[in-house]
Amino acid sequence: MKTIDDLLREDLVAGRRVFVRADLNVPLDGTTITDDGRIRAVLPTITRLAEAGAKVVVASHLGRPKGAPDPQFSLAPAAERLAELLGRDVAFATDTVGESARATVGGLADGQVALLENLRFNAGETSKDDSERGAFADQLATLADAYVGDGFGAVHRKHASVYDLPARLPHAAGGLIATEVGVLKQLTEDVKRPYAVVLGGAKVSDKLGVIDHLLEKADRILIGGGMAYTFLKALGHEVGISLLQQDQVPAVQAYLRRAEERGVEFVLPVDVLVSPEFPDLKTKAPANPSVVAADAIPADQEGLDIGPETRKLYASKLADAATVFWNGPMGVFEHPDYAEGTRAVAHALLDAASSSQKEGAFTVVGGGDSAAAVRSLGFDESAFGHISTGGGASLEYLEGKTLPGLAALED
């Protein structure tokens, strides 16, 4: 896989239009960006190209528009924030391959940066039809002389700007993708042990593939979040009105048996915070949850976070780890009454990384809500070994899948 260094050696940067496929899919409250982590992650690549004299054409998706312009998914707020973080102007094209895009890119001088409007405003970006996707990639290719893939959060998608466009231009991986792939290799090749994995989030179905693969790699797997209640149900416990995927219970039971056969330790909650209703995430009104044993959830209650004894248990299971991968919060961390489980796991990762009893653990926060939680709860990001920008992409890589966006960057 080529890098920006290769493009520089081949004289494909200075004075050339370089298309950077970034991932600026940031959360918005109206037009206010609530977490700019993905924008900051691509800054080094954009800065390096601009300082090398490229005319940098940045492109990304945002949200899930239906293949047509939709103001609520405009990248205009991202353009404004990108300019602030770069400390330089960012020209904004109000379309993807139309008149505004052509004029904006055509007006760039060496070292200047432009951002195209949301790629998913064009149906060709996400089309399952190869010819439609290819036609959009052909139009994008007219705006550039070289391609740099640096949107790790999108590399598991077979989309025009991710998969088809690199084949039409000299291409290379940006610094972010190179870093992400290097980290994931440390989680799959010659892993330092003990290797502990913490999985949370809402749906167990989203994690079955990675559990299947990690049963061959990990020493212990800790389960939290909404998916924990399907595991507890698989053990025959009452889970009340907690989030439950009943159809996944047989699969979970099979994984628990397989883990026992392979000597992989599965660690499940021993107590949980419950409430008869879901908390109000807008007002953050007090929820007054109760703590109950994980095998004694009342029929009219919903589990919304791991309890204090589980927090202690999970911290003890991470204390001696040499490698830790964490994907998914332990509860409804957006509400202060249900954030302590997620906070406790984050603290446990930091403690494992800074342990004076052994060489500090290599800790990876696997993107998505877990990365957002780390930032929203006020943790120092630099204290973790790595915080991924792509939750879905990270999981699919760990499942052993071929990611289209990475395959497209290979020569």
C-alpha cells in the first residue's frame, strides 16, 4: 500500500489536485458539531499535502441522505470547523461534481484546500449498481490528479469515492489509515498477552462476527451495554424489559459453549442499574436507578448500565492485560446516572496502560460510541494507546473481512 511519501517521490503532489477521501461524518446538534474528533484526525494528512503545494480537494459523507441534497446533512459546518482547525481558508463547494465543485476546485492555488458537499447527495456514491457507482467515480476523477484515502470510518463500504475512485487515479493511503491499519495488526498478529476484549453497545447481532473471530484470539471477553441482556437471557435469567434480541439467544449460547471449550473466559455483569423507564437524554433529569443482581432483574425494569460490583470485577479482569480492545459503552452513558459503567472501563484501560507492576498495556478504543464516550466524559485521549475513528471498520477488520476501501488502495 503506497503512502503520501510515494506520491511525493513520484512528483504527484506539488501543483497537483489531490483528492482526499476523509471521514467527516461528525455528530451535529442542528448545525453545531458536538464532537470534532474525526475532523481533527485527518488534519495531519491535509496539512502535509497543502504544505507540499497540493491543491487539496477534501470529500466526505455525512449521515444517511437518500441520494439527493438534504440541508440537514450539509457539510457546511464541517467546512467551517476544518478551516478553524487548519488555520487556513477552506473553500466550500455546494455540490459534489457540478458547477460549484468544478469552479471551486478550478479556483484553488497551490497549498489551498476545498471541501465538496456531502458525497451521499449523489445516488451514485452508495449505489449497488457497479455502472452507476462507476459513472459517479468518473465524474469525481475529473476533479483530481491523485487520490489519498484517509477516511478509515468508511473503508468497509463499497462506495464510489472509497472503492471505485482509487482505480481511476494514482492512489495512496493517508496517515490516518496507515495508523489505523498498523494498530489493528497489533490486535490480530503476534498479540501481547493476556489479551482482553471489552464489548458493549446495543445489539449483540452487531458483534457476533467479531466475537466469533476473537474466540480464536482473545484470552477473555467482557460484555456490557444493551447486548449483555441477551447473554444473561442465554443463561436463563430474567431480563425484564431490557433490550433483548431473543432470536440471537441460540447463537450466544453456542458462543458461550465454544468459549468454555477453548478456555476463553467470558465475563458478564453480576449486577446492573435498572429503571422502569428510559432516561430523558435531552433534559438529563435525574433517573434514580436501582441496583439489582444481574440474575434478579424485575420483570417491569430495564437494565441501563453495569452496577458497582461489575465495575470492580471488570477493572480486576483488565488489570493484568497486556493488550485491551474496547468497543461499545457499558450503558446509556449520555445520561449522568448511567455513565459510571463506561467511565469505570475507561479508567481501567488507563490503569492497565500505566501499570507500574508491568509494561503498560496497549489499549485501543474501537471507535463509534466508545470513542465518543471517552471524549464526552472528559478523558485525555492521548492517555490511550489508540482511539479509532471507525467503529464499524475496526470490527469488520477484526472479523477477518476484506475491507473494500483498503483493498482499493493496494497495488
